Amino acid sequence: MAEPRFLVVRNDEEQYSIWSADRELPAGWHEVGFAGTREECLAHVDAVWTDMRPRSVREASR
């Protein structure tokens, strides 16, 4: 049996998550171009999401 595939997704506030590749994305979330196992996707999110504050908060604190 094949291991489930996941996508790395990001919302308009630049917050990341992973989503099952066989499900439709919820409104406001977009694929970022990375797919893999759950562990691979979580590792990718860990590597790219270095500032967990929402975009609006980061911009307001400039």
C-alpha cells in the first residue's frame, strides 16, 4: 500500500500547513509546490516557515 501524499500549503497570511493531496484545498489556502510524505512536508514547513507571525502582524511591526 502506498504511503499517503501530502501538499505543503500556505494561506494569505503566509502561514503554512500540510494537506492531504487527495482532498480539495479549503478556501484561502494555496499549494506552494512541495509534495511528499507527511514527514517530508513537515520538514519542509520547518525549513521555510522561520517567522510564525502572520504577514499582517509582521508588516505592522516594521
